[in-house]
Amino acid sequence: MAQKKWKVQEVPGYKVDWYVVYELKGTKLEVVDYENIRPEKINEIYEIAINIFHDLKSISEKELRAYSAEKRQLDVVVKAEGGYISMSFVADSVLVMAGLKKVE
């Protein structure tokens, strides 16, 4: 996949273990980049990603409407088994999901 640095919300003491980047293209959410995650797992979380994308887009449009869509960014971090899941919603069209694990 492309070697682009995607910004994720950091948690002190944790590092990015894996990430997947989705982009809305037309009416379809497509994977545009990923690292350290199996394609089968990406397929497993696809429906979750769609729901998260639509939820964050709604929040972004409502709460960040003072900013142009290109300048909007909304970061959410949730505790998960073995670490955290970071979700960054960028420019109302890109969702970066990353698994964060404790630094040893």
C-alpha cells in the first residue's frame, strides 16, 4: 500500500500497532491504505467502519460547521481489549482507524 503518514490521536504510553484508512469515493467507502492488519480483518470491520464514518460525519457537520469541510478533523479514542482504538475523521471524507498497544 502507499507509504503515507496518517495522523492518529495518540495515547501516552501506547504506539500504533495497525491502521486502516477509508475514503468516501462517490457513495462507497473504500480502503486506500493499511498496515499490519490482515485483509480478512479489514473485511470483518468494514461494516463497523461504515457506521463510525456516518456517525462521525454527522457530528462533524453539526459541531464543526464553522470550518470548511477540508479543514475539519474529529478525533475519537476508545478503550479496547489490549489497548485503544483511535479514529480520526478528516475533511469529511477520510476515516483513519488505528489500533494502539502498550509500549513495552
